[in-house]
Amino acid sequence: MNLNPNHFIPHIVQRSIPLVANSVLSEVSPLLRRIYLARGIRSTQELNLNLTNLLPPYNLSGITAAVELLGQAIINHDRIAIAGDFDADGATASALCLLVLKSLGAVNVKIFIPDRFIMGYGLTPALVETISSWKAKLILTVDAGISSIAGVTRARELGMQVIITDHHLPGDILPNANAIVNPNLHNEIFAGKNTAGVGVAFYFLAALRRKLQPNFNMAALLDLVALGTVADLVPLDYNNRILVYQGLKLIRAKRCRHGIAALLQVAKCSTERVTTNDLAYQVAPRLNAAGRLETMELGVECLLNDDPKQALEQAQRLDSLNRERRDIEQGMKTQAELMLQEIALTGDIPLGLCLYNSNWHQGVIGILASRIKELYHRPVIALALGDDGIVKGSARSIAAVHIRDVLVDIDRRYPGLLIRYGGHAMAAGLVLQLEKVTTFSNVFAETVHANLKGVLPQTQILTDGVLHPEEITAETAILLRYAMPWGQTFPAPIFDGEFKIRSQRIVGKGHLKLILAYNTDRNLNAIVFRWNKPLLDKDHVRIAYHLELSEFNGKQYPELIVEHLESI
């Protein structure tokens, strides 16, 4: 999280703990009990992350028809094309499908992932033509397809069957596929609305496995499901926590795909101690770098590679691409900041911010939108010009604004302004003509302004209260690390407290290292990432922090990772 206070000043607010009977969650420690209660857990059952507690797949409408179609295609030895997406969710889902389908008897199956710079997102007509030239009889989409009206139509015209597995929100019109498996279809009764694309694929394949080969062990591939789920930043509800927890167990036991182990290695993360944080902020960006700067083929190949040496070489290439991506991102962020300074000189920065630069890299605009959203705490769309002369955009939003609903509203009020769009509450993608960028930017700003009623909501840093000095230990850090898979809407514990500054210095590439004291003479190590200036004339601070584990000379120590600080 960026801590620069120049753009907005969040306030530390402690989470409320609901009043419940003393018997509720009495089996866990007082610290974990208050953390779990604040996140909505009300029974010990929700702490049980066994696979037997997963939602059953058969409530997913369309799954029976999809299983029949794909099962028959496997029996007939038909050519089956897996049409994926160019992000980590799509890559893990594509790899999962290929591995399972081959294990279930498919002999002619191939992954097709569109080049984002040439074909764009989803099952486009251009991708369909490529698949058709391979003479596929059936197309299985993963993490895409629900908005691919034209692509599905073209596939059916060419005589191919189409099964869509996706989790993105559908539009008013569904594609004319032979079967659709999507927990977010209208009137869908399946409770797992937050299931990622790889999770939907897992459910579908589990049902297919039961039909063709009931003894095949789907659980052995949950490392892929965990990575894709965490990378896509879907809410970690109970069902998703089960999937992620089981996948983390595989990785920690070194029973994961060689590619995942290799990506952890190049990121200098321990497989034995891997967390969701490692997957989200170390593995996923390296995997995504392939789809952002080149094509996702390299990422999928890394995930599928059975040779650990080759997988490591591919992971090293992905690491190199990710460093290149960071350099590009920094240049774009600097340009965006200059644009915002110019906007600020002429008035207030719009509540809905749309930024365009013809030289920006299409593969990095999503990250740029996220960075600007973090700095300015408002919905942001970053736009870049494609080689085809069409403008592509990535949107990121705040909790108060459902970004896809905003795009739906704009599309209904201004038909033809957008070529296409799709996404979720917090993230979306869109395409429009170059000459409509200014009009769209103004309409977007007006729509968000109306949505927020002209008031930007106050940013809060929600914490789990104060840790007592005797609780700030390596043992507590270990307890919290493995207590649960932490993630979206189920955040890792964060605490607050007032500390005396004993010393401070800048380390590494612009990080502030602090030695703090907290009601005792004991020194505590703390670090503020991306803070490259000392805290002048400050003796005491109030901070919000994660309690993490640090190792030095073979010993383990608690370390405070500062997310926010205030002078007192």
C-alpha cells in the first residue's frame, strides 16, 4: 500500500467485534477468536477447511449438459480446443484443463490463448478462426466466453460445439453456446458466486471426472486452483478458503507443479512456508508478466513443465519479464502523475478518473490503474492505443463503486460509445474508438460523480485492535501466518498501536527501517516499504501494521510491516 499522505489521508479504525455467546469459537485462542469474529465467522465448522465441506458441483446449471458434450468428445477422440485468458487465472485454468482432459483420455487437446495485442480478450472471431484451422470439433472456454457473442456465433457457423466456463458477470444477452457453466448467471442457484475462473473449471472437471474416471485424484491439482484463485483477487469466502488452503498444503509439502515451485524459487519465497501473500504478490505478477508483455504461452508452459530444470529456466525468463514490466510501469506512473498535476492546476481531480496516453503499454494499464486508484482513492480507468487503432482500457475501483455497473449504465445511456466491456465490481476491461476517448472520459467522470453523490468516501484502515507487548512475538507471527488463508474480503490481521521511535534509516531501494519501543525497553523492528524519507521531528507514531516473521542468524524475530503511520 502506498503511504504517501499527499493525496488522501486514511484514518485508523478498529474493527467492531460482534456480541456473541461466550461459547462461540471458544475452542480457539482469544486473539484468533476476535479476529475470526470480526470477519464473520460464527462457528467452528467454518474453521474446518476439509475438501468434504466444498459446495457440491451439481447445483451449477449447465454442468450436466457440458459434461455430456465434453465426455462424448473425449470418447470420440475429437479435437478439443481449450480457449483461455491471458492472466494468471486463465493460465492456471488452461493448464488444469489440459492436465485433467489428457488424464481422462483426451488424445487431441490443445490450449489456445489469445494474444492481447492482436486478438484482444475472450473467444473472439479471430481466435475462433485460428482454432478452426486446427480442425477442432469442440471449444472449451476457461475464465472467458460469457461476453463472446460474436466469437461463439462464428464457432457455431463453422460447425464447432462450444462449452463456456466462466465467472465474469453476464450481459443482457448470452452467447449461443451449447452449454454454459457460470456461477454468476442470472437465476443461478449455486452459492459459490465468488469462484474464480480456475475454480469454475475445477468444478466442471470434477463432475466430468465422476462420469469418465471416478478414481482420478482431482485434489492433486489444487495447487493450480489456489494460485489462480488468489491471483484473481476474488473474495476468499468459505468455499474459496477451502480450495486455497488445500492448494497451499500441496505446495508446502512440495507436491505442487514444478512451475509453481520454480516461480517461488526465483521470487526467493519458501515453498514450505508459502502464504497467499506470496502467491498474490510474488508468483502471480511473474506469471502475469508473460501475458502483459508477450503472450501467456510461456506462463502456461512453465506451469505444465514436468522437468524441474526446464521449469526453472522458464520461471527465470518470467522473472526477467516481470522486471521489465516494473520498469515500464514506473515510467507510465510518472507520466500519469504529471497529467494529474496538470488536472489539479485547473480544478479538482474528478471522482471518476480516466487517463489516456497513446504510448502507454496495453499490457500494463491494469496495474497503472491500480496504482493510481491506491494513490487517489477513486475509480480509475487507464487507456492505451492498440496497434489496430482501437483504444483498450483497464478499470479499477473502490468498494463504494461497482465499476462494471457503471459501464453498463454508460452503455445504456450512450449506445455505441463503447465497443465492448466486461468485468467485476472492482475491475473491468473496455474497448472504444480513439475519437470517443474525450467523450467517454467526461461521461465516466459524470457517472461516477453521480454514483458517489459528489462525495468521495473516507478511507479507513481497519485494524484488529492493539496487540499487547507480550503478544508481539515470533510465535504469534507464526500463529497468524497459518491460521487461515487470508485474502480479499478476508484480510490478514492488521493491528495498531502507539510507539516511540528509537532510530530510523533508509534501506534498500527506498524503504524506511525503524526501531520502535512499545511500553517497554524492548526494541522492535519495523519497516515501511516505499517510504524514502526520514520522519523528521517525530518521536512517537501511531501505526497500523502486520505482524510478520523475520529470520537472522538462524533465529526468528517478530517484525512489524507498517501499512500506515500517523504522527502523535
